[in-house]
Amino acid sequence: MALDGRTARFQFNAQSAPGDQYDQPERPVEGDVANLEGPRADGPEGWLAGLLASSGSLEIESIEQWSLREDPKDRRNGLTVFFYSGAKIYARAL
């Protein structure tokens, strides 16, 4: 995918929900649709955060955009998707 004339690439890592049993069918945990509150990051990070927030998924609890973190030492390009089940997906922009 190209954004602003550059190829946008992400590395995804998933963290399972506490107590997940891999020999059992997945049981989605749903809540209210996540809103992307506050400003949106620039570039691929903001694009992906906006795409996920507007998806209408009832499983996504919130989305943290890394470049907007308060601690300047902890700012990178990417995001964490928090799910109501307790699972997380880390998406690092490359």
C-alpha cells in the first residue's frame, strides 16, 4: 500500500487474551464500538488507526497511537489495538 507516495508496511504481533485455550473455538467478547478520541497521528500510523476505528468492530475496545504518547522516549510509529477479551495486537510501522 502507498501513502503519501511511500510504501507503508507494518509488522504485527499478537498477544492472546488471558486464559485462551487454543484447543477450543474462539469466543468473541464484544462491547461498544471503539472511538478514536483526540488527534490522529500522521502517516500510516494514523491511517491504520482510523481504518480500525471506523471498522465498526464490536471486539475492539481502544486504539493507542504510539507517536502520540506523552513520554517522548516511548514514541515510535505504530499502534496497539486493545480488545475487550484482553487480547492485544501490536502494529509497528516499518
